[in-house]
Amino acid sequence: MEDLGASEENTFVVDEVRQIIQESVESVLGSAAYINNKVNQWTSSIVEQCLNQLTKLGKPFKYIVTSVIMQKNGAGLHTASSCFWDSATDGSCTIKWENKTMYCVVTVFGLAI
């Protein structure tokens, strides 16, 4: 049983990270309507909140957090990423959040130290 706990301590747990992202996005954006001159502030706040909560987990990881906010106006958005890492410990989680006026896409990459 101890090995299982130790291995989870050193692995990227997607469900744990997903919850952190969801809470961060909801607390920053909530029911806000898209306002162009607030987007920089919102993206910075989301990234900072995610990083603060991830570091509180106390896991031996380096984290990379990205956030994109886009107004809903019919335009397309296509993204891709590729990683060369240890899939036994490292991982990523991407969340797409939306309301009536905007999309928010947040990705967290976790790399074991």
C-alpha cells in the first residue's frame, strides 16, 4: 500500500489538476461577459491561481500553465502540442470552459523533477 501512495506522490494526477483548473477559471471568469481590455488580466489571474494551487500540492514537479481566452464570434481556434517525456510520471491536462460570450482553454503540463 505504501508503494501506491509514494507512486501517486510522484505522478501527475489528471483528476486533481482538472479540479484545480476548473476552480481557477470559475473564480476568475464566473459569469463575466467578454470584455477585450480585461482579457490580459483574466488570463494572468487564471495562470497564477493554477500555479499557486499546484505548488500547494507539494509534489516534486515543474509546471507549465497556458491560458487562452477567445470571444465567441464564430472564428475557429486550432491548437496542438507535443511532448517528449516520461509518461509514467509526467502528464498534461487541458480544460475547455465556455459561457455565452467567450471560450477559455487552459492547459497544465507537469514534469517530474
